[in-house]
Amino acid sequence: MLKVCWEGGKEEVYPYVWLKDNCRCPSCYHKVSHSRLTFIEETDLKAEPISVQVIEGGQQVEVVWQDVHHSTYGTEWLDSRGFSEESRQARDSRYRLERKFWGSESLDDYPEVSFKEVITDDVALLEWLRQLEVYGFVKVKDAPAEIGQVRLLAERIAFIRKTHYGEDFTVQAKPDPSNVAYLNGPLQLHADLPYYEYKPGVQFIHCITQYEGVGGDSQITDAIHVARQLQKECPEHYRLLTDTPVDWFDIGTDETGEFYKLLRLPVICTDKNGQIRRINMSQPQRDSHFSVPPGEVTAWYAALVAYYRLLSDPKYCLQFKMTPGTIITFDNLRIVHGRTGYFSGPGERHVQGCYLDWDEVRSRRRVLETKIDPYRSLYNQ
Amino acid sequence: MLKVCWEGGKEEVYPYVWLKDNCRCPSCYHKVSHSRLTFIEETDLKAEPISVQVIEGGQQVEVVWQDVHHSTYGTEWLDSRGFSEESRQARDSRYRLERKFWGSESLDDYPEVSFKEVITDDVALLEWLRQLEVYGFVKVKDAPAEIGQVRLLAERIAFIRKTHYGEDFTVQAKPDPSNVAYLNGPLQLHADLPYYEYKPGVQFIHCITQYEGVGGDSQITDAIHVARQLQKECPEHYRLLTDTPVDWFDIGTDETGEFYKLLRLPVICTDKNGQIRRINMSQPQRDSHFSVPPGEVTAWYAALVAYYRLLSDPKYCLQFKMTPGTIITFDNLRIVHGRTGYFSGPGERHVQGCYLDWDEVRSRRRVLETKIDPYRSLYNQ
């Protein structure tokens, strides 16, 4: 391995095979497309240098390989690609921001940003996207209380994520509803679209008009935080909710034609390292088909009820009434949301919403960081 | 639990809590939206019947619960929701079809369908979607060799999956390319868009004009099949490729603006049950940032090269030259594809492609099955 010592004492080692694989010469690397041009089978697994020199006053390292290929690496380029644990950790926040979990009691203030600032100012936009990734929930205030503003906000980030319901949706009490969200009874805590393997990651809900009587409050809970509490307080419930596959479904016809969605995933989805990646919760979209051995069924229901009780506990669940012009923005893989019931005729409460995917939201955050935040843009060299 | 014995000897047991949770009466269940109307906290975990009766000549089972709630279940409805292993397995193919893995040698014929039949006939459409799910690769033949036909084919299934490159793409040799696919050198075996967490699941490539000289052949390998072979032949290589996170990236500007995609996933992605879910392979889109301890780097490269050699082995890799009008359709989570090099000026070889997500493709398959295939539609009762 190549050992590099910087002034100030920092040291890094670079495996030769990696160095040669990342040669920046024009026959190995296509700069315009940031692309490696070499062939995988020809990777030089036994790469060894015959000479290594620091040149250009410490700005470059020149390596001549045993096959006489020459490579030159910038020392800053090397610095931002260190293999030490410290260097690797320094890069993590470019990839994903660390989540801060919260209950309503531990959250001092609601994370809030101004619609006008976010629309006009890239620094405010970046701050919003960071908070959304860290807390999973941000209120966007003072948007015009008009149809279409929620799309404007979403498209400030990226293109809208389409589902079989189209690109945006409206929730308003209406007769003969095809979805329970249009009724004006309480809407239990849920995450949207649990039957999508590619469940939209970020959801926006814009309050255009609000019911003025009692009720119609919004509820928001950090369901991953609560799942971690459940794991501590009742590991057996947690195990049942992470191990038991549930059928989530949606059958019907909408803007894009007929659909028949079906997905089999636990309520609490963990990856192979045990990290919680996604919460599925939706009483109406849980299928009556339940493909588990009958002996496990009753214990699973008890775990579901216990988890739901925690989710709706005021210790964890934020409750507030949206005012016209407010847009709540949240992580649909992490947050469950609901609405208390209200008693009104059609048309009095009106919200519009849409989705984005985390791929596009994080991409936009990184594009902004490389422009705005020179320290973090180190990663991009 | 409720024990039900059908004529002919079949028996099933149904847990009471599940039965009551799935009461179909109008106050528990909203038929139009297929939605449960009950509250999760009110789930009757101790549900017990005070009477159970078979009524209407064996067509219905009526249950009166201890809280005097009445429920009635159709016996066919119960039959299609059995908890026995046999009944659960019978439902699996509605959810997902079982994959059949293949190498070029084990595949007797290329799976093929006719463009005209698929466009005009729902039975042919269903057959195509089933083959695509089972084999991960189907040739669609005799499409008009014109721009736009690939969109027509995709929209026969569902709406197109958008990426930061837009809704469709064109690959043609052109000067000053921003992506190596536009060069006319060989395109190594790869899967598209490895930097997307929500990597588009199904890819279409339509040959509009073809280079007439030697070269420009298409290559297709079932990379999950090959990964399973690698696991048998060299478990340590397999372990390295399933455990080592790789940074996949794409930075640039296209139709939807600037993008900076970054995703950290192994080459072979397994779920917590050890099942292979996705293959990532792309020499140009593998980042030079590599966030693993330096001591693991060289062994990982050796595993990558070994896997790539198997992927390109003629025993596993299909090679054929697309003729104008052919559309190859394949699973982008499972298949790697490539193209041999060719020597020509711009404009001689021209393909157009687009993507769909598996959520929409499987949804369409199920919609068609409930119409066309009465046996399978059992699941939908």
C-alpha cells in the first residue's frame, strides 16, 4: 500500500490495486462523464509501483507501475479519499445525514421554514432539506393557500414522484368516497402507500382551507423512534413486528387505470444489520389475507396494538391544527401521520399533497452543498 | 380458533382475533374502498364467539361474538384465506411469481413474444409479463423500427418510470458524450442506474437502426443465477461481494437539471433472509471514494473480477445481435447487459429505451390475471 504523510502528522494508506483502478489519465478515465474507462477483467490485482514521487511542490503524487503505466494523483484528491476510519466517517454526511429521533416531548420547537425563503433562496432550501433528512418532519409556513402551490414547492427540489393516483392528490370530504381519507371521521395514524415496494419517501400536505370547528387536527409521530422504544420496553413485540410479513394491498381504478398492488412486508422493516429502514402502518390497506402460521396470529395482533398505542401516546405524537397556507413535509418511510375527526359538510376542509423520492431529495441536497458549503464539498473533488 | 371442515376433507383453522378483525359488516368494512373501518386500539384481542352457525346451505358462516357483534363470512371467502401451509403457498404466485434462473446453456429458447400481439391482446400481454417476472428477460419482436414505439409498449403496462435523464433515453454514437454509453467501444456488462435506491426494475431497449458490420452485439446474463453459482464455487468471494458496501454515483446535468446521486450498496444485495434482491454492476458509475477498511480492498477487487469473469462466461452470457424492430425487455435488478464494440461513424446504430417499476408491472399482471385467469383470481375474492 502507498503510505502518505501530510504536514501536521496525518497519515493515510492507499491500496495499490485501488490506486491503479482509479488512475486519472485520459485512457483510464473519461473526465466529462466522471467515468472509469478500464475493463473489470483487466484490473491489476497485483499492482506494484516501481517508483513513487511527490512532485509540483507537494501538489501531486506520481506513480510509475511495474507495467510502466504512469499515474498522477492530486494530494487533495487523495486527502478526500482516505481509508482511515476518521476519513471514512467524515464522508458519511455527504451520503446521508444522521437521523435525530424525537418524541413530541423531546422536540423543543417544530422544525419550520418559510415558503417564500425556500422558493427564492438556495441557502434556505438547503437548510430545509437537511432538517427534513435529520428530523423527518418540517413545517413550511406562509405558502399561498391555493391549489398548485404544493407542486411548486416539490418542483423546487426535483420532479414529482408519480403513483397510480397520479402526481398529486386532493383530500376533501366528498360523497361516495373510494378512499377512507375522504371521509371526515378520524384518520388513524398511518404511512401512505404501504403496498409500494418503492414507497414514496417524502410526502407534502398543503392545507388550503381548514375546518373552523373543533377537530381536523394533524398528528405526526416519529415511528422509528417509537419502534426503538418498543424494542427496549418489549423486545418480543418488536420481534413479532419485524419478523411477521403482512400483506398490504390496494385495488381499484384511478387516473392511471386499474391497479392491484400487493406487498408482503413487516410493520417494522429492518435491514440485515438490524437497522430500521421503513415503517408500514395502515389499517385500511392491511389485507384480510394474512400469510402466517395460525399459531402466530394472536400474538402479532397484540404487538400491533401495543405499538399503535405508543405511536398515539401524546409523549410521542405531535398534534396541531394546520392553518391555511401551511405545508407539512415529512419522511413517509419514518413518520406516521393522522387527522382527528371533524363534523362538517363537503368542501370545508381541503388539502392537496404530493410525493418525492429520497433519491431525488438527497441528490438536490448534495448539489446545493457543493455550491453553498465549501467544507462539505470536499467530498466532491 | 374456528375450525372449518369442507366436504372432501379439507380443514382450516382461523384465529378468532383475525376473524373479528376482518368482519365484513358495513360498520367494520367499507366495501367500495376495500377498507377496514375499525380502530387498531379497539382490536378485540380476546375475541370469542358465543355461537357459530353454518347457514344458507353451507354458503355462509355466521358468528355471534361475546360482545354481541354479529359477523357473517362467505365460505369461499374463508377458503381463499386459509392459514394452512398449503393454502398460504397457493397464494404466493399472486404475490410474486417464482423466478427460474438460467444460464445461456440452460435456456432452450429465448423467451419471445410478438409486439403486435402484446399491444392488441390482453392474453399475450399477460403471458409476456409472466415470462418477464419468471425469466427476467423477454425479447419482443417485430415492433415498427421507429422512435416512440418503446414508449407505446411500456405504456401498455403502466406509466413510465422517470429518472434524472427523463422518461426515455436514446443511445447513439455522438461526439463529446456525457455518458460512456454513447461511445462505440464495448459497453461492459452492467445494470443501469446502480446509484438509485429505487433503481428502476424493468428496462426496455428498442433497436431502431443497427450497425451492419461486425460488432454491436447485445449481451445478457442472469446475474442472480451467476451469484448463486459463485456462492457455491467460492463462498469467500460471495461473502465479500455481499458484505462490502460500494459507493455508486452519478453527477451531472440533464433534462431534469443538476443531479448528484450517491448510494452505498454491495454488488450483490441480500435481504435479512439471505435472498439475493438486487445486483449492482457498473464500472463507470463505481465511485473512486471507497469507504471500507484498507485491508479489505484487495480481496474485494479479486472477488469483483472473479464474479465479472463468470458473468461474461459464454456458459452464462447470451449474445445476439438485435435487428431493427426488436425490443429487449429485462429485469434491471437481476440481469446485467452489455454490448460488444463496433466501429462506425455517428448515427449508424440507434436504440431507444425506457424504464418501468416492478410495483406497476406486477400490479398490471394481477389486474390481467383477475380478468383472464379465473383459477388464479381466487386470491382476489
